Amino acid sequence: MSWWRRAFPLDLAEEGHFSRREFARFLAVVSAGFTAGIGYLWLRKKPLETAPEPTGTHELAVALGRASDLQPGQSRLFTFRDAQDRCILLRTPTGELKAYRQTCTHLGCAVRFRGERLECPCHEGFFEVDRGFPVQGPPTRPLSGIALETRADGSLWAVGELPKPTNVPTRAAACPRDTRMEVRS
Amino acid sequence: MNQPRPRQGHFSDVALGVTLLILAVQLYLFETVLQSVLDGQRALLPGAFSASLVLTVVALFLAFKAPRLDDGPES
């Protein structure tokens, strides 16, 4: 008899009894929980935080200032769908304006524009700036892109959400660092 | 005086294995569905829910309705 059994001489009939059937019932209930979760996702009308809107459009355009304000390599934050929907507007080193939702597709940290890539500082995930594809680190899905529109007066507007790209290239092909190395060689 | 331990309801190895397999499939299915929904693809939700429901029904049947092997004449 172990020391703790002598110290606590309680003898419960059900103590230590956990049958296979009880374990199987627990597993079945957990399985039902997964089914309920999928049913919830099916019935939920509002998209999840990082998911695109079902229609792919946004009712109201958001003004982002003048397109000429951003120089290559610079970025600016803005909100799009609501106050919690934080996005980042940037001008790539090649001069193109791009905007992405700031939520990392790994675990939801805020990405930032660093050098030639978008960086998630939480787990060192990196995205290329042209299409938002992940090129390094834990993320496997691209960032949500925001559609931009430059109007005749030079003002820049966020007018909707870009469709998610389906053909994610291999990381070696998408990584700009590898491209630079190829150019040098 | 020690009371006799309650007799365990025997649950066969095959039934337990099937239940564990169902849970593993459910976990993989849920992870896949969640990733697809995050990618904006909701078309697979009805089919995934149906498959998950069938698996859950099988698991519940095994856990609650499958015959206890020790409920025979000797018990």
C-alpha cells in the first residue's frame, strides 16, 4: 500500500474505475462537438476574421489620401470594414501601390512592412508584397488583398477586397531574396 | 471490508479502435474545414457537415448502443 493511500484511507467504489465504454462515450461526445463546430461554421453568416467577404465587395470606399504621398518602401495603416479591420497600404520598391489586411494568416498577429517584405514579428513569418504570398516562416496562406482605386483627382481609395489567389507558388519561386541571389549569379 | 470493484463493461478492441479512428478523422476534417473557411471557400461545408454527422452517429452508436459483451448469461 502506498504512503498516500495510508495517509488518506478513503475507499470509494468508483475510484480508479474508468471503463473503455466511458472512454468511448467521451470520444463520441468530442466527435459530436466537432460536428457541432462544423455546423456552426456552416450556419454562421458573418465571415471569420481573416476570411474575405462573401460578395467580394465593400459598400463604402475608404479614402486613403493622395496616391503620391507614399514613396517606395513606405507604408501607412488604415481601417477598412470597421475599426477592428486593420489594413496596411504600402508602395513597393518598384513603385506599385498595394494594400493588405494586416492580420497574419498564421495566428492573427499584425504584419508590418519591413524592407521588401511584409513581416509578422510574432513568429517571423514573411509575405512578399506583390500578391501577399507567404515566403518564409509558419504562414501557409496569402494575406487578404484590398482593391485600390486611384481617382482622377489623384486621391487613393480602398474600394473592395481582392479574391483570394488559389495557386500559391512554391516558396522558392516567390521569395525575393532567392531572386536577388539568382541575379547575382 | 473491501467492497467488490464494479465490473467493467467490456468494450471490444475493434470498437475502441474504430472510435479512436473516427475521432482522428473528425479532427482532420474540422481542421481542413476551418482552413477552407478562412480561405473563403464555403462550398464544402454541407458535405463536410454530413460526413461529420455520419461519423458522430457511428461513434455514438458504438459508445451507447453497442452490446456489452459481459451482459451475457454469465453476468
